[in-house]
Amino acid sequence: MRPNLIQTYISNMPVSTPDKKDRNLDIEYVLSNRTFIKPLKPRGHLVNTGILETPAVVAKDLLYDYKSLKKSAKGTANDHELGKINDIGMKVGGLAIAAYLMTRKQTPLTKAMELVGLASFFGAMSIWPKVALQFPARLIHGFDIRQQYQDSFGRKKMFFQDPQYIPWDMVSDERINKIGNWMGVPKDMPNRREFIQEKMKKTAIQNNTMWMLTAGFATPILSALICNACEKPLKGYLGNIRSQRADKLLANFQKEFPKFKDSSAMERLEILYSLNKDNILTPALREEIKENITSGMDGVTASAIRKDLDNILQLNDEKFIIDKTVPEKLVANTKKELQKLIPSEILSKIVPDEKSFANLFRQHKLFGKKLSETELKKAVALTGAHIKDSILEYNIKNPESQLNVKLILNRLINRKVSEGPITTALHSNSTGRFNSSVMANLRNISKILTDFKAKNAVLDQYVFLKSAAAPETVVANAWNEVTESLPKLFNITSSEITNARHDRKMAGKLLRDKIEFITSNEGEYDRVVNSLAEKISRLDAKIKMLDTSSASKESYISIVDSVFDDVSSTLKDSRISMPNTAERLTGAKGSLKNVQLSYVSNRLLGVRSSLYRLLNTLDFYKRISTLENIPALHSGMPREVKEELVELCKKMSVEGTTSDFMTKFYELRNPNPNTTDFSQIVVEAGKVKNKYLTREVKGGKVDLPNDKNFFTEAIRLLFENDLHPKTTELLSNTVFAGEVNEYRKACASELGDAFYFAKPRHLVHGVQSDASSYKQFLRMGMSPDQMFNVTIKELFNTKKWLKMFGGLGLGLLGVTVLAQFTFGKMKTPDEVKK
Amino acid sequence: MILPVNNIDRKINFTSGNSEKKKLPYDKDTLLKNNFITRTRIGYEKFTNALTLYAAKGLKGDRNANFYEFLTMGTVPYIVGSLMLMSVFNSANKHFAPFARTKAGAIGRKMALGVLFYGILKSFTKSFVTQPVKWLTGVDTEVPYAKVNYELPDDVYDTDIMSIEYHKAYESKEFPRWDLFYKSEAHGETRNEYFDKVAKKIGLGDNLKDSDQEVKPLIKEIAVKTDMAKTLSSYLWAAAGVAYAFQSPWENYFNVATLKFWKGEKFLHSLKIFKDSAIESAKELIHGPKGAKGFAKHAGKAMIAVAALSSLAGIVNAVSSTNKPSKLDAGDVIQKDGKYVVN
């Protein structure tokens, strides 16, 4: 028989008699006033927060956190309050990380995603146990494993946090029994409540353990998935904000530009004036003034301004006086210039002294007189000759160490006024002074240019937000919206994405197959063209205001016109007289105004050409598929050539770029095609059934660079033969139908009539186009295969990631939920089983 | 009067029979030395238990599973989550096209390094606060102890009912384990030796009548303040660690990184580049990346400064409490044999 351990313990327990602490204790009194020995009524209760109460609870919890922090800093916090510091620290640290990483990101979306990442991480930590454990456990076991309670001291805790201390007294019999019923616990068993409690406790322990074991896997995955889901809407939202910000800039142009004003140049000019007031306008001072006024301008504009300033600062009646300071400066400047070339002992022999120069000017009656620029040239020549004489004299005396007279004089005389040592010295004492009238003129110029720079900065900011070659601009977002939809639009499957992602060639082949399928199916063609047209219309609506020269004074073009034209006419005014600057701003060719406008129009041309090219490609394939509107493939063309032409055009429309061999028509062809068969090509399911193209050719196929006709017909087939009637019908309701036709015409002339687009001198219409190679590049746009390749690659990466981690996340969720069915299993006592 | 049940001294055995007992390193609650070896051993034991014993007990729903085990298992999501986070940013990259792979790889590796630095700095920087507080006050808020735990037997034959838990003596600020700091007069030791030392260190003087009573409230205050500073500053240091990992010179290291130590030359080269990248990254963190302006230029500096200030302020705050005497009377404060001048 085993000993009863508890009984043994109790019987062996030492008996201790408590000391009588209070000899005067009146036990009767104490017993008659029992209230003081009663414990306080417990105030602990279960916490059940409804959705409506959540904001209040969150606010209360935040207040509790704040109080905890305060008490911790004072050293009076309890354990529960101190525990809150960890949560606060984690959030503060997380915010610090997000804030730092935001500084390393360039665009609003990437910056915002740092905050989303942080929030999603905390969100994932909170969501996972709710979704994977709490919710299924409630359904399966009938109770909340993450039930919270508030103790008598107002501390909120998890009910099942400590399995050795669960405050069961907060849960009524009724509720426990209800849970027991849900769990299927027999209703007639003895100690039913205890049994249910044990079962609940066991379930909670198992769930808490499962939480700890799965959270590490689940949180990063869930967080990343949340980020993925948030990225697109956030991108749209931020894009709209940027677009509205840009629109606001133009709408309130007059109010906005003063905010962009940088008056530092004006302030520096004032300082310069105060330091040099009524001083001689020396070359150095003039240079300083020019430097100041042109600061912040591009090089070309700056040189135009300098040219104008040179004229303005030349001062019509400016004279130069040779007084006693000039010879001093002549000697000093000359020695300084030559000191690196000639040893100082020789230098002192060849450079005449101050007296000698003074005498020279006196002899020629130049000393002390006001000299004009022309007269001053005489002084320069005299000075040069005087130094030359001195050198020659030295050379005679020192035949063993001859000096190169020409070289020395070149260094001294043949220099700009602002740089040459002699001219600088002779110009140093001018009647041209930095006086108030000069300053008034400069002040006016500086103000005009400062205002212009501010206005230009607003326009630049607008262009940057709308159409810069940068991520997240309005144009970039609109473009991405269209291209991201293409794989779905063209029904490209996951396996096709996996196979075609490697390079453009594979993407091109896939795309060609898809287009051939689409164009051979009426319904599909309608769907694809309609959908594409709708997306292009949406993009067009977003970018149209950039290049629409509307009557509205708020349009970009109108404001550019007014800003540049206004400043230009002011600068041309006789009181300012800056014609070179005005010409640079608004002149006919290469003016700053044209640059400002063409940057935007070129960006839009590239975007539109790329999308219209895709539409044109669809249309071309459709025409081939149905053999309609293809007069280029006329009856006078051998079928073999027709097959070659269609094959080349199909490749060129999908893959051609301005630079690759395809557009140079390096195409291997039969030099001796069959000239007996002039029948039309045969097409099945969008693909040409080639009769000749695939056959072997004796001697091999070659490129035929002189076949001008072949090039001409290719251009006609692609761009000049009418659109397919179906395409015309589908595009008829779009806002850009006319633009597509314009695009085709422009391609036919700018590409077809370029001097050397495909082959030299192959001009389709006989007249050479003046389109630049950049224009040709923009007109070609992005090739559809490249467009697809880029999109497919990104899509593959996203899908691959989702497959890996989404799959893992789903598997984990499945295992966690299924595990619930094994939790809380307990053997029912035998008595009840009977 | 209710007397405490002290089962330590009496060594009560709840088990029956003389079956072979599991040999445990402690038979009663024992204060341990706070040194590197002990901390490492405790960390190792806790981590392995969290992955094995506690996880198994928890999944089984064992009635002896307790809050300590649940908290100890908290390290599992920390470690697994860190590895998972590294994996989320890196594992799929090998399937990407070369250019995308390179781009994603650079970001992913920085993320992984960030996770690593976060963990390292989060752990080690706690001592930036606790050690100075220990030096200045004599209160080691991190001192561990082994707690002997008696569990309920699974059945009458279950004799394995003892387990060891590792706690810190000041883990609970409301109920610190003061009992472990008292010395045994029966063994010829001074009962309040520990409290005397602390009292002296924090300036309460020598030979106090009841140093334990004087010092306990102050120790509590120090422990609370230290704990707060330790927690907050460690997160800020961890954030600085992530910022450090995101500096571009690390990319030089990623290009040559290898852990294959058996490939001597390559491994040594990788270590050298690691050192160079670490130095350059530190410079970039402090001075800002090339071309950065405004806040972006100074953000790294600010992060380090805030973290360092949080540690420093925490120490000052914790130590400042020692300046106020609690319930000392003038007799204890004024040294009777000292010389005083009254103006």
C-alpha cells in the first residue's frame, strides 16, 4: 500500500504558535465589527470590447501606456506597467527605423511603404493569432482563447496567460456550462465545471504554444503580403495627390511663383554695391557682377546674359586715366605673369620700372589724360613695345641666355581685357564707376531674372511631377497602369510567363502567337482592342493637359508662352536692352522656351507612339489574318516576296527598334524569287501558310540592300494601307482615333522618308524627311516585345514570390487551423461513461 | 499568524519510493553569478528548452505548463521570425532574371544584415545601461537565480516533479527575491552584507542599523528606472543597427561574402572586405550618403545620438534616485566625529 503523501506531510508539519502581538486586543469588539476584516469586493471582470467601443479602448490603453512611461521614469511603476514599456520601445524603435529608411528612399511611394511596412508588421503580429487561432478555436471549442480580463487594479491581462493562475471566478457557471455544451461535455457528470475548466485550460495552453511556434513564420509573410496588397492603392492615392499638387501649381501660378523665389542673387548684388559704391568698375568687379547676375542660369543663357551685361557695363562714355597707379600695376602684373617662366633676377632686368613706364606715357602725352578705348589700345601697343625693347636689350647683353620675345609678348598682350596683365592694368583707372545709375539698371535686371527663375522653377516642378523621366510621375503611373494590364489582356498564362520571361526574343515569339490568335478570333479582337483603347483613353485624359494648347490661361503651354514672352519683351525694352538674352529665351531655334515645351512634348510623343504602335500592330495582324486592306501585297508582287514581306513586317512591328538590325532590313531573302506565282498569301488562324518562305534556296538566302521597292511596300503595308474596318469601327468612339491616323501618317513620312532609316536613300515618297534621329526614336516608341518582356519579368517575380511565401503562409494557416481539432482532448471520467 | 511554507530548508519530498531521481544542478532557489558563462549557459538552456521541452509540453496541453515556459517560448518567434524575414527578402531572388536578381539581392542582403544587427544590438546594448548602473550603485538588476520548481505529478508513479527555471532576482519589481540576498548568520556571514554594500555605494553610509530596510525601496526604484532605460534604449540602438546595415558600402562585402572558412584565401579576403565595409558604412551612416542634404544627411548621426542619449539619460535617471535618502535621521547622516563649521 502506498503512503498517503499529503496526510504524511500534514501530520509531520511543525506546529507553531503565533506570538500574541497585541495584548490589549478586544476580541469581542473585533468580532462585532467584522466589516474591517472583510476583503474588498473584487472589481476584476472580463473585458469584452465591441467594435463601437474600440476607439475609446484604444485611447484608454494609450493613456495607460503614457502613465506607465511616466511612472517608470519616476521608478514607481509596477510589473504590469513596466511590461508596457517593451511595447512602447518596440513601436518607437520601429518608427525610428521607418523614419531613417524613408530618408534613403527617393519617391513618395517608397517612402510611404516604409511606414506601411512598419504598420503591416505590427498588424501581422496582431492579426495572425486572431485569424489562425482565436477565430477557429472559438468556432471549434466555443470560447475565446484570447479573452482578456481586467483585475481589481485596472490591469488588463490575457485570461489564459498564466495557466497556473486563471481567474475562473470571473466566469459564471452559466457561461462555463454553455461552453461545456458546445464542447460536448456530458451534462450529468460530477464536477462538470472543473472538468470544463481543465479542458479550456488545456486548449488555451495548446493554442498559446501553437501561437509561439507559428508566429515567427507567419508574421513576416503576412506583413509582406499586406505590403503587396497596399502598394497598388497607395500608389494610386499618392499619384493623385502629386497630380493635384502639380495642377495647383499652374492654377495658382501667380501665388505660387513667389514661393520659389530665390533672392540671394539680388541680396549679393546689394552687398557688392555697398562694398564698391562709386568705385571704378574694374574688370574683376565687372566679372563679379556678371557672375552674380547669371548664377543659377544654364550655361547657354548665362553666356547670352554676359554678352548683354558686357555691353551694359561698357558704359558709352567710359574713359580710362593713366595716373601714377597705372605704372605700378603694370610692373606688378607683368612680373606676376612672368614669374613662373623667368627667374626673378632676369625678370627685374627685362621688366621696365614704374618711372620708365610713366616717362613713356608722358612722352606720348597719354599720362593724366582721359583716354577712350581706342586711345587706350595705343597705350597697350606702346607698353608692349617698351617691354619688347627691354627684352631685346637683355638678349643683346646676354647672348648665352636668349629670351623668346614672341612667347613673352603673347603672354602679356594677346589676352582678353579681363585677363591680360597689361590691359588689366591700363583699364584699372576708369571713369566708369559703380554708381547709383549703374546699380539701378543692374537691380532691375537682377529682379527680372530672379522673377523669371522663380517662374521657371514652378514650371520645372510641374513638369517634374507630371512627366519627368522618373518613377511615380503622372505619366509614369499612367504608363504602368496600361502595361501592367497587358498580360491579362492578352491572356498570358503563368507557365507562359515563366517560359517567356528570360529575354525579348521569347517574349516576342509569345506575343506574336497571342496576337495571331487574337486577330483570328472576332470576339477576342473586339475585347482586346476595346480594352486597350479604354486604357489608352484613360492615360490620354491624364496627360492631355500637358500638351494641349488650349485657350485656357492655366494650361501649361499658355503659361510657358506668357512667362517667356513677357520676360523676353521686357528684356528687349530699350531701357533694359538685353537683346541677346531675349533671343536666347524666345528666339526661333533652340530657345529656352522651345526646350521647355519640347521636353514635355517629346516625353508624351514617346509614350503615345509606344501605345499606338501596339494598336497598329494589332491592326496589321488583323489585316493579314483577314487579308483585308492590304494593297501593298498587290497582284504584281510574287507570292514568295509577299511571304517575305509579311514575315518581316510581322517581326518588325513586334520587335523592331530604331537601332537593331530589323529596322535596317537585314533580312535573309531569296535573291531569285519565284516569278511565276503571283497569288495571294494564305492565312490560317492568323498565321501565314508559307509556300516559299521556308524552303531551301540554292546558294543560300542573302540580304538585298538595294531592293527599295521592298522597303517601300513594307512601310505602306504597315502605315499607309487603311486600317482594318473593324479597327476603325472600334476606335471610332475614342478620343484618340484621329491621333492614331496622324501617328501612322507621321511614321510613313518620318521613318519611310528618312535618309537612312532602313537603307540609305530608300525614300518612300521621294522627298527626304527632316525628322531627327531622336524624333525617329520617339516615333518608333517602345517595341511591344520589350514592353511585354519588362512587364512579364516583374509579374513573374511577384508571382514567384507569392507562390513561395503565399503557399507557405497558406500551408501554415491550414496546419494551425487543423491542429485545433486535436486540441483540448481529455478523457471523460469513467463514471460518466457508464 | 500564518507562517510561510518553507519547503527548501525542510527538503520535503512529495514523491514516494526510492526510485532514481533526476540529478538537478540545484536543490533550492540559488542566486547565480552574473557572468558571461552563466548568461550563455542560461540562454542556451532556455532556448533549447523552448524549442523542445516547453514546446512539447505546451502542444500536449500539459497541466504543469506555466507562464515562465510561455514567456521563454517567446524567443522562438524572435529567432524564427528573424530567419524568416531574411528568407522573405532573399529566397525568391535566385529565380529572378539576372538584373532583377542583383537589385533584389542587394536589398535583400541589407535586410538580412539589418535583422542580424537589430538582434545583436538589441541584446548587447542593454548592458550600456545595466553595467554603469551596477558600477555606480552596486545594484545588478540583471543578476540571475535558479528557481527550483515543483510540478504536479502526472500519476502516482511520476517521481520527476522538479524542474529548474531561470529568473532574474529583480525580475518582479513588486516582489523582488530579497530572500536570496540575505546571508546566513548560522554560517558566520553578515546577514545584510549585500544591502550594506549597496548602502555604502549609494552614499547612505556604513553600519546602518537596518540597511536592508533602508536600501530596498531605493533598489526597487533603481531597478524600475534601469529596466525602462534598458528596454527603450535597446530598441533605439537596434534601430541604429538597422540603419547601419542599410549603408551602401556593405554591397562591397556582399559581392565577396563567404562563410566557407576552408577556402582560406577567399574567406580571409571576405573578412578583410567585411572590415573595410564596416568602417566605410559607419562613415556613411555618420556623414550621410553622397549628395544627401538636410535631414537625410544627418539622419544617421541623429539615430546614434538619440540612442546614446537614451542610454545616458537612463543611467542618470537611475542613479539620481540614489541621491535621496529615504528615512534616515540626522543621527545617521551627521558624522559625529567629523568637523563642522557654522557660519
